Amino acid sequence: MKVEAACQQQRKGLIKSSTIVLLAFATAYFARIIEALGVPAAINFLHFATVPLACGIALVKARSKSQRQLTIVQEMLLGLLIFFISICASGLLNNAGLINVVLNYLMLAEPYLLLVAIACIPMSLTSTEKLHCWLVRFGFINLLLALLQRFVLNLHLQEGLEDNIKGVFLNQGSGHVVGASVSLTFGTYYLCIAKERPLWLRASVFITTIVHVLVSDAKQVLAVFLVALVLLFCTKLKDITEFVKYSIGAILAVFIAVWLANNGFLAWSVDMTLEGMKLKLVGFSIIPSFYHSPLNPLLGLGPGHTIGRLGGWMLRDYWDLLSPLGATQLSVSEAVWSVVGASWFGDKSSMFSPFFGWAGIWGDLGLLGLGAYFYLAFLVWCRLCSDDLSRFFLLTIFVFGLIFTQIEEPGYMLFMAILVGLQWQTNRLRRLS
């Protein structure tokens, strides 16, 4: 791709829908930076309006004549509708507030809304190159800010230590992990895609993103990428037995590798690992104790009521803003937090945190909600992951869902969505040429 030339040319032919998609993404990606400049914290909710708006505008303006594009968009919209119905059913069963339903749906569904917006646009080669150019710029901004925070501002010497190295994700509890995840994803993307650049430069950028991961003390990100790579290899196997064997081994390896990395290989034992796993899975014993209906296993305890990002701390942190809107809470997360506080592992590593993506969706929405979400991911895998790079990115999301609540982090998930969508558009144009 002639990306450099595309970046330098200021043509008026850029598809407006593409620009709106990019701006919607930017409202989530730079929200923490804008808040740090003095804008009220409500700015963190702006993307909940801009992303659906961008999707709606793209759908209304769509003029694609490709039957393949139309089919993909229709399937994605149907999947989003099914997921919305499952959340509404869970909310009705558990008397959840309307704001809980809306926020939980948008937190989980907006990456797919962004993918729908990208998929329905009949992009030209020029517009994909310009979108690529802007994403590269955004990736460099996050990387350079992290390096500035570590090597110039020396934020690692302040309270919080290496956790202060957050890139663009400032003032966020897990911002160091999110920033490192985005950075390594960007480094991988740049290494594989920016082929108009010399190999030494692409490799240097990739290595620098690894440095970002290390200085932000987010070693689990490296482990996640390694496991995702193994899982990608497993998808190439034709023997289902071999696939299952490698998959289970890879998932176990990530827990062991990150534990060893975070604890410097000191005082490690099988008993401690078992204790950590016991804490990790505590939500699966606490959540059923709050069931009040035979339908709870299928529909969960309600959106934002258990151990996802919304119920875990977001409702608590923004209660003054959300309570007047009718937000509701259960004491599930308090019970889990009590166990975390009493455990030696509580503040040691997110690897053994009981607050993680897949458990949160299951707790909030039950088996039907979790199944509806996985159906959306299945559609992306089959319809939009057009090469191994996109599949690899999707697998990293899956593995992150086993560790923490990153699949509900808008800046990270929208970054992943726009990369997958852009790759699909680029490969579509190559097939047509």
C-alpha cells in the first residue's frame, strides 16, 4: 500500500462515513487524555453515543452493491438483535435499571456496531490507506506517551510504580495493561502490514512496543499473545483431538507463565497456584448463591449486577452520575471483593482476579447471554477475519477474556474492531482488483 503518499495527500474524496467512524473511535481512545485536561468525567461516556451514531449514519448512507457485504451486515445486525433481546430478558427477570441494560449492551456490543459500520461502507483503496495512516498515528501516540511517562517523567517512581505507565489510558486502574495491550497489538499490526517501510524500522517499532509492555509491568500481555499464537496454530490442525490438547495446554501455560513472570520465580509452589485458581473461580460459587429463579442459570442476575466491569466497579465509581438515572446494584460484587481482600493473591496479579470478562458475562446474562455474545464473535471469525492476522487479534481478545475485564474496555476493544474491519476492507479490495 502506498500509505505514505496517502497520508501526504489532502484529497476531498475521503468517504464521510469513514471519517465519522474514525472520530467515534477517537472519542473512546482519547477520553482519558481529555478528562486529564479538565473535562468532566462524563466524557468517558461519550463513545456510547458516538459509536451507535456512526453505525447508524454508515447504514443510512450505505450504497454498497456487494451482496457479500449486505449479507455480512444483515447477519451481524441479527446477532446484535439477539444479544440485545438476551440482555433485556435478563434485565426484566432481575429488575435491573434501564441504564444498566443500555450501558451493559453498549459496553459489550459497540465493537460489533463499529464493525457493522465499517463493513457496510464501500471503501476505496484511498480511504483504507488514510484510515490505516490515522490508526498508525494513534498507535504511535500511545507508545510515545508511555515511553515519555517512563523515561522522561519517571512516573514509575511515584506511588503505583510501573502501573503509572499507561499511555493514553490515564487515571484508569488497569490502564497500564490496556495501554500495553494496545501497544503490542499496534506493533504486531505495523510489523505485518506497513510493508512500504523497511523491515528494520518495522522490527524496531515492534521491539519498542515490547519494551512498553515490560516497563509498564504488564507481562501478562506477552503471555496472552504467545497463547493466542499457539491457539492460532491449533486452528490449522485437522485432528480435533490435537486441537483440544494444544488449546488446553496453551491456556494452562498462560497462567503459569504470568505467575512466574510476576513473582520472579520466587516462592512458587503447586499449593499457591491452586490457591490462586481457587480465588480466580470464586465467582462461580458466589453467583449461584444469589439465584432467585429457575431462569437465573439461563439469564443470569442482571446486567451490571455481578462481576463484569460494570458491576465490579464502574457503577460504584460513577454512582453519583448513574444513580439518578435509575442504576441498580446487587451485593454480588461486594461479596467477591471481600474474598479478594482477604486473599494473599488479592493485590498480587490480575491473573488470578475473579473479575474477568467471560465470568462477568455469564454472571450478568447467564448461559443464553454468553452464547449470544459468542455467536457474535463466531460471525466475526467466519465473516470478517479474512487473514491469520485478524484471527490472531480475535484470539488475543478471547484469551484476555479469561484474565480480566478487558473485553469491556472500550478503547482497547474499539481499537481491535477497527483493525479487523480495516483488514477485511483491504483484503476485499485486493480480491476485487
